[in-house]
Amino acid sequence: MPDLRFLYKEAYAESRALVIGINRYANTSHLSYAVSDAEAVKDALVIELGFPESNVISIYDENATKQNILSSYHQFTRDNVGLDDRVIVFYAGHGHTLTGIRGEVGYLVPYDADPDDTSTLIRWDELTRNADLIRAKHLLFIMDACYGGLALTRSSHSGSARFLRDMLLRYSRQVLTAGKADEVVADAGGPLPDHSVFTGHLLEGLQGKAQSDEGIITASGLMSYVYNKVARDPDSNQTPHHGHLDGDGDFILKYSIPKGDEDDHAETGRDRLLILPFPTEVDEPLRGDIKVDRIKQLITSESSLIELHDTLVQEVKAFIATSREEFFAVSAPYSQEELLDRLRRYEEVADHLSMCASVLSYWSTSKHLPILHKIVSRSVDSLEQRSGTTIWLALRWYPAILLLYKAGIAAVDANNYESLATLFQSEAPSFDGRYDETLLIESVSSAISELLRSTAFKQIPGHEKFFTPLSEYLFKTLQPQLDEIFFLGIGYEKSFDTFEIILALASSDYCNERHGYYSPLPGRFFWKHKRSSSHRTSPLDRVISEANAKKENWEPIRAGMFGGSIARFEAVAADYARTIGGIGFF
């Protein structure tokens, strides 16, 4: 395909569609919801996505003969279809697969087809070959049918960042199907009544659940959303198949420039960078211990930096896909049951990434630190401030808290303070939206403070009387996982307390440098310091004494924490000691 970017415009001229639904067949078994699926998709195209109704061809049941389907499809090859048009072809009905000498051949089954006579079927590649005659820059096939022979040679570019206007200037032919050749489409069940599992999730995606934070729905984003939903739906035994047939653009299903931004958008060339959702693979996922062993192997090899980078990037993409807001709605009402369920689910989706990050943090050398910095920063990219229920907004940061604690405790236990400094200094969105960007240490500390103010963690059974219930909960929750990887033994508690102290002091120091005041962050070490006596040194006293003894040679100072200044450390430590001394909660 020649490069036509200099001919395409950064918008669509016309939106066109062919919608096919077949319940009743002349020579094969009937379906229940194919027509209602097709009718609902047509309504979504017109109402939700702004397709002119006059540009949507719809054919159902006995009208969906082979001749009518092909004739309607070939209307898109006419001269009235322009370069800047977009075209959607939706089909709901039976699919069929035969095996030839070169592999599988996929077919659509029209109303008048005889499954025993291949000449009455529509070969899938007949549609794709004739797509070369359609001048529209973007063509999207959506097939609620299962069949083989798709030959998708390009990925959907999911999990990557793409500029919106650039996608509009690139040619693309994309496909989303309900399942593969050996799977049976679920013609019922799913999230919406009177719709198949596949089309039910498709419709919810088109109605907004697949849109980005900017309100944009791309074909790649829709594919990832439907893939993740259908593959895990309890009423489904199918796995959607999706990708590019040709080109590297992306069909934009929904997009609008905010009012007042149109001229600036056109004159300055300003573009929007989108993070396309990543479809998490459900086929034979690797266990966490296997991933940990793999990261250990890659760290020890001088020649494996690129593979280590790519392996961890894939883990970040998988985490982003499973922690998206549609799985953790921020506007849902609060209940203790929902809190406990979210904690469990967040811990599940963050488990593999946080374990891999802790391994990297423990054994990293200077050449690994840029990778650690990157995966931590990218994992929190989407956590900018938005509206919703306060506790759920704060809890969106819980996976980042888990990652920082696991990797931070590992770094402390290994005496690897360069790793700890890298974790603290990774970029992150501002927790409260006051700044475009800050450091992870500030945003995580703000999230912890908000969670403590909400008293949500006091509602966890057994944590009702704790002054720092989040800290106590993390202390018990993380120990088995970290001990399994690093064999911390009785040293775990010391490493945990040391990490929390340095986190608290470093975040307060950063707050003072940026805002002009200290902001104490409580942890388990608070009550230990309060209860200490002349016969027993508290963890805080131990850390302060060690720093005072080593001065500029203290490992956190040498790693650049506290601005590399022992005087700054002493100032924030003295403030902390005064703060704890003035608290009468024990």
C-alpha cells in the first residue's frame, strides 16, 4: 500500500457501514439474537458514533443472501466513497471453517447457504481481497461469528502510545471476530439481555466503556476491551480474534475536540497522545514464580538488558489492562464488602508486576536502574485526578503502594539504596491534581494519608484498633510473598520498619522542599518509637543513630536522598521525633 499520509486529512469525510444479522436460515440451524445484535449495533453507530442513518446499509434474515451481502459490500468500491471515509462491516450469524492444503479457510454463512456446498458460502478472504478496491482509509470488520483462516499479520498496536492525528493519517484494515475456528459463539448470556456475549460487550464498549480518559474510542481500544471481557465472561467459551489485516493506522470510532480548542489544535499542530489498552492474554498465563525466575536469569546476563526491558514492559502493559477503571468503577457506592473485594482484586492484578519489580530492585545495578524507573513510572501513568467516590479514588493508588512497598523493602534488605532512590524519584501524576506531574514518593504518601483519613482500613476485620491499620495490613500481607522470594526470615520486620521510616522521612523532606512544610507520614514505627525506653531502641532511633554515625557516607545520602545532605536528613528526623512525642494515641 503506498504512503497516502500526504493525501489524507486529519478527519473523516463520511462514515459508512454495512450491518448484517441472520436469525433464520434456509438450510441450517437458526440463531436467537443475531438480528437484535445487528439492529443494536446499527443504533449505536447512528446514535453514539454519529454515522448518518442514510449511510448505514442493513440487511436481515431472508434478505441476507450471498448475492445481497456481496452486492451491498461492493457498494463501498464506488467512486462516491472517498479517501477520508471510514467504513464498518458488522456481521452476526454463523461462521464456518474448512481445512485446505494451505490451512484453514474461513467462511460466512449467508441466509441461502448450503453448508455442504462451498460455492454458496462467502469466503472471508473474498471480502479482504476486495477491500483493496475500497478507497476509504479506515475499514473495520466486526464479526459476531467464529471461524478460522483470518491471517491477521499485524498486531493491533495495543499497549502502546499513539498520536491521534497520526492515526487518522494512516491507512488501516482491522478485524475483530467473536472467536476462532474451534470455538462456539455464545448466542445468549453476556451483559445485555437479548444479545450474544460478544455483541453485548461490544455494545457496552461502543457506548463508552471502551473509551480512553479523553473520551476517545479507537478500534484498538475497542478490540482490547471486548477481548478482555468476552474471554473472561462466565457465559463464554470463546476468545475473540483481532488485529490488523493491513496498514498501521487506527479506526477512530469516537472523537471530539473540546470547545475552544479547535483553532489551537489546527494552528499549532498540537496532537493528543493516546495510550491504547493492552489485551491480557488468557491462554496459558505464566505463574508468578516462573516470571520471577525469568527476571532473575535476565538480570545476571550482560547481554539480556533488551530482553529484560521488553519482558517487564509486557508485564506493565498486562497490569494496566487489568487495573483499568471499568474493572474498578470510582463512582460506585461504598460498602465494607466492596472494600474487601477491591483490595483482593487489586492485590491480584498487581501481584506479578510488583514481584518482578521487587526482584529487579533487589539485584539491580546501575545499568538496570533506568528500566526500574521506567516500569514504575509507566505503571502509574493513568492515575491522574478525576471525580468519583473519595475512597475509591484513593484506592486506585493501592497497586502503586503495593509495588513501592514490595520493591522498597527488597531494596532495603539488599542494602541497595540506589534502587530505593530510583523508586522514590520515579515520575507520577499528582495525587490531588494540583500539578501535572510530581514524584512517586509524594503521590503515594498522599494516597496513604487519604486512606488513613478515610478510616477504611480500620474496617478490615482485626484492624479496628490499630492507629496505622494500612501499615499493619501491609506488614502481614507482604511477608509471605517477600520471604518466598528473598528468604528474609526474622530480618523481614527490620527491613519493613526501615523502609517505612525512610519513606516517611524522605516524603516529608520532599514536601518541605517543594511546599515549605513537613508532612509526617505515620507507620508501624510510630507506636514502636512511642513505647521505646532507655532499655530498648526504637526503629526510628536506630535509623537516626546510623545516619548520624555515617554522616555523608550513610547509604541513603550517598544514593542522593534528602538532596544528598545529612543536614536535611537531621532536620526532618528531628521534626519527626517531636511529632511522635506530641501524639497521645497510645
